[in-house]
Amino acid sequence: MGDLTAPDWLSRPDGLKLAIRHRRGDAAKPSLVFLPGYASDMLGGKAVALDDWAAANGVAMLRLDYAGCGESQGAFADGTLAMWRDDALHAINSLVEGPVLLVGSSMGGWLALLIAQALGARVAALVGIAAAPDFTRWGFDEADKQILKAEGRLLRPSDYGPEPMLTTLGFWRSGESLCLLDGEITIDCPVRLLQGQCDTAVPWEVALEIAQRVRSADVQVTLLKDGDHRLSRAADIALLIATVERLMESL
């Protein structure tokens, strides 16, 4: 199982060590790269299930924890969207040869879109799971923004545990500087978007907006009427794996 292996370590240029799990595979196929969501890590159910599928099918896969998340070094409060994008780019450019198939969950979907623009033709395909580009813009009300600006941080109840969810002003400002939904998203590869319509974190209409903004003509949106934000039920994970498998076969 993908979650039983100890991580390897990749040093950033500043010396901070990122936890990674990298499996080599068939060089004729793109490498899978999984990008976790906000305050998440590479040991979540979707990432591990996809890693198990990759192992069984000889597909190379890279997982990582952004700085301050999961097993990586650093403080979560120091993290920004740009920093975590650069962590993922550093890991891809340091460890992966050839084309990649990006899979991003929630904030990881935002990062996948940014990374796909940065890597260009090297990205063979992209899968977003409740992808959340621009959530600094639509995920905070005016009262939240006032607290962020006044206090430099915001704590809100979390749906995933007793500890409140922290957002820093630095992260919010970084997100605002990297918004994508105001113009064309310059990505030309196949894009698949999986989105639950019972998602209370990401409005399902965001998936349709991404589809409209992406330059590629090969974009498909799958709406799950009873799907939540996590999309981690057995049927949801089966859909994710089937989506990745079909893309791999077509590339």
C-alpha cells in the first residue's frame, strides 16, 4: 500500500526538506503527479488509492507534501500559494523526466492549472477534483477579509477535525495575485474536472467556469449530483481511477 512507505526527502534551494514519495514506472507513459489540497497531504485516500493503481499498472507517480504540510519541514503559517506551486514545480523538475499527468484536489486543482501553464507542452493531461482556482476571491466574505487585513490571520471552523482552519494574510494575498478565472487559462492538454454538486466548499459552477476559461478544446466536466467536496467514497475514487486510466490509454 502506498501509505506504508517512509518518505524520501528533496531539499529546496533554501535547504528546507520536502517529503516526497516517487515511484518510477514505464518510461513510455506520463508520470502521475498528485497535488493535495489546502492543509492536506499525500497520505489522503485519493492519493494513496491512485498510487496503488499506479504501482499495479507500472505507472510512475510522484507525491509530495508542500512545505509546512504533512511530513515536510517548515511552518504551515509561512506557506503561500506561490510557495507551494514552486515546491511542486521543484519536485517535478528535479525528479520527473518526460511528460506528466497532473491530478489536483481542491487547492491542488488550482496549483495544477498554474503548474500546467508553467510547464506547457510537458503536461500530457490534467485532472481536477473539486478544483478551486481563485478561492481567495470567492471563498471569503467581507468580514473574513477585514479580519485578515486587520489581524494578519483568520481562523475558521474546519469540516475535517476539531482544530480550526488557519488562513494567513500572506497566503490570501498570494492567491489574489495568481487568480485565473478573469481571462483565458492557457492550457492546451486534455482536462477532466470531477465535481460534486453537494460540495459546500467549492460551488459546482466553478468547474463550468474553469471549462469555459481553459484554452483546450478537450475539456470534460463530470458532475456528481450527490458528491461532496472530498469525493473520497469508493465510487468517487473508482471514477477518479477510471478517468486517469482512460487518459493514460489515449495519450
